[in-house]
Amino acid sequence: MEVGLIGLGNMGKNLAKNLDDKGYKLHVFNRTYAKTELLVKENPNIIPYKTIKDLANSFKNRKIIFIMLTAGKIIDDICDELSEYFSEDDIAIDLGNSNFLDTIRRSKTYKFNFVGAGISGGELGARYGGSLMAGCTADVWESVKKIFEDLSTDSLISNTKCCERFGNDGAGHFVKMVHNGIEYCDMDVISESYNILKQLGNDNEKISKLFLTWNENKLKSYLLEIAGKILVKKEKEEYLIDKIEDSAQQKGTGKACIVEAVELNVPAITVVEATFSRVISSRKSVREELSKKLKFNIKNDILINEDDIHNSIYLCRAISYIQGFNLLRAASDKYKWNKNMDDVCDVWSNGCILRGAFLKTMKKITEERNYDYELANTFINIYNENIDSLKRLILHASEKGIPIPTISSCYNYIMGMREADSNGNMIQCMRDCFGGHTVIFKGEKEARHIDWLE
């Protein structure tokens, strides 16, 4: 079978090698031809082209071409050019981190079949098998499913591959966006836990040993594993992590996740904190100046142990996933994607950045509930078993002046969700008072305005 690939950056070249290994007749194009030449030198079966026109016209049968480029206008430019050579039966597959709304638009704009697909697993996933999340029509999926299966790894939960169609048009890119949002959360919870352990006097070797030990139990995950290994990586007998500037960056999927959570009225507040935690870290010069001027009276009344940190990570992970899956469910309902959430767990169970033991637990939660996953008995048990540890950790960090915005947001989220009577009534009243937005009384359905200042 022949396929095409446009874009030979780090992800693209590894995807090309994967396709070549699987026996596909692969046609490739890259704007910088030197990268194409280097790839073909290492993989002589791959067929290079200097123009998209030549690549497209080389196919003897139905054209199926992957696009592995940075999200944005460049995808439109490539699709515009492909439209000159594509028939209605041909297929373009965008494997970048495109915004799902752009994918919906492109699916409607072009005469050919357009697939929006997220891929997770980084360069190794592209090379040896990652996790792929597709959005397209059912008939197009049947045409590309075998290719996706060849590019993905085996699920650790079910007897399937880590690839799936999650609905039409933008469904795949939406699932990938939420994957990245949860990834932001988990990374920040691990990083904040690292900071707490460091403030408790543990060195890199001790924290690494803890992380890797925890990675053998229910906390097992790719992110915790690499955190443990990062801590002990040395160069010239110096730990590399201690030489790295504490200023994190982002590419925008966290922001996109926040925007969609607001649009869909889903409180994904942990994604918000994890995203803005990176923004705060990037303001290094301001933080250094404030550290000299803002005094803090440190106390030592609340003591925590390693089990408290372990248990807090686990509960925070559960809460982060709950928020993400609530967002997935809301989007699936709105856009009529109608996909079972347990399929997400299968696809994410291996090959992707979020792979880890919790996906089995999350699948159990999705089997217990179709929505409002906080109400699942499995989650309630996780909460009851770990909330005391999380309370102690937050109190300890507060006394020590250790910032834990993402961990704290998990606590705030679940406290807000468990409060039967909250402060929403006061907000209603103030909005009505200054803006005439009306209020709804208990037991009534009709809204009415009150003259509060009369």
C-alpha cells in the first residue's frame, strides 16, 4: 500500500521510518530538501519529491497523505495546494496539534476527505508506535484504520491497538487537546511534589528513589518514571536538573483546553492552574526580586511524611482525570461525537505521555458512570482514602510558603463539588443588584429582578 507524508521534522522523520518498517510504499516531501535527502540515505526504500505536485501525482491509486507540520496557517496552505491534485475520494490526514475548530472547518471546506488526528508519545511514539486519536467519517476511518493500527502500539487494557476514531471532524484533535491538558496537570503535580520533597531536605538521589519506587505501584506512569530518571542525570558529576533554569514554556494546548472548558461550562480549574503555573515560572526576574522583598513567617506545626505526598499525588491525579473526562463527555454530547469514554482509556493506556496504571482505574470509573464522574463509587473511595493526606500536605505547604497551585486546585475543586450549599446565591444577588441579571429563588423556575438597594 502506498501513502504520502509531508513534513520531516523530528516527528515526521520518525513517522516515516515507522511507515517504512511496516512495508508501506512511502512518498515524502519536505520544504527543506536536505532533510529529505538525509532520510532517504538512511532509508533507501522511501521515495523523495521536491514538490507537493510531484508527490501527489506519483500515486497510482487513491491518495492518502499524512501532514506532520506545526499547527496553523501552514496546514491550510498545504490543503489548498493538495486540493489542486486531489479528487473527492482522496484523504489528507493532519497529525499535528491543530485546534479542533480548525479541523471542523477544514472538514467542511475541502472537497477531499480530511482527517484530524492527534498523536501522542513523542518521537519514540512516532517511531515505534504511539497513541493515535482520529476524527473523521466512519467510511473514511475504515479506509485508514489499518494504517493507524500499524502506526500505534498495543493497548495495555484491552485486546486492541492504541488508536480509535472518536467521532467526525474535530473529535480526534479534541481528545488530544484534553490529553495534553491532563498532561499539564500531572506534570505540575509531580513538579510541586518534587519541590516539597526538596524543601523537606531530600536530595536528588533520595527523591529519584522515591519516585521510582512509587512508580512500581498504583502511581506507575511514564511521567513519574522520567521524573525519577531526570533527577539523577549527571554531566561532569553535576546533576543537570540543578543547572536548568526554572522557567517552563508551553505551546498552547493548555490554553486551548481552558477556552473550551469555559465554552462548555466544565470546571477544569486544575488545567487552569497548571497552565498559569508555567506562566508564573516564566517571570523569573520578577520572582527573584519579590523573593527579596516579600517576607514570610515560616512555621513548623504541620508535619507530613512520604505517604502523604504519595497519596496526594494519587488523589490529585484522579481529580485531574475526572475534570478532563467531564470535558470530553461535554464535547462529545455537544458535537454529537457520541463516543464511549472507556475507549479513551484504551487508547491512552500505552504509547502516549499519559500512559500509566491510573488508566485502568479511570476505565472502571467510566464504566460506572456515563457523566459526572465524581459520583462513581471508585472515585469516592479514592477520595475517602486519600483526602486526609492531601489536607495535611496543603497545610504544610501553606506554613512553609511553598507554592502548590495545581495541587491546591485539586483540593479546591473537590471541596467545591462536595459543598451542597455554596456561595452561588451571593453572586446571583450581586449580579442582579448592579446589573439587573435577575435571581432564581429556591423551589422556583422563573427568574425575577429585586431592587436590592431600595
